[in-house]
Amino acid sequence: FVFDGAEHWTPQGPHVVSLYTFSKSFGLAGWRLGYMSYPNTLSGPLAKIQDTVPTHASVLAQHAGLAALGAGREWVRARLTSLAAG
């Protein structure tokens, strides 16, 4: 969500793990699709504490995610404009 034109930013650093979901960004709630971004140096420690890191989304959900990425932010903006108009 963006309020009053504020831009989203993500902190970066050697100990930052970022989790993202397609639920809000592309309206894919329920598809259980997302991704995690982290420095390579955290691969070992993350594997020790999170055993679901290598779990994969269904093929159908992956295709939906690729289609969402292909449609891009313009598609999202158009949907938001449509919703705002009522």
C-alpha cells in the first residue's frame, strides 16, 4: 500500500532478510506465493532455523506469479484506479 504518494523502500545490510508476498501487491491472496531475499552469507543460518525455506509453491501459483510480474505495476495501477472509482 502507498499512502499520500509515499514511496516504499526496503532497508539493506548484511543481516537484513526481506520477505515479499504477491497477496497484496498483485491481488493473489490465497495463492500462498512469495519470496525471500537475503545475503548469501545468511544461507546457512537461515537453513538452521527455517525448514520451509526450500518449500515450493504449486506450479499453478508460480505461473500466476509470472503472469503478475509480466503484467507489471501498470496493471496494478489500473486495478487500483478502477477500485477507487467505485
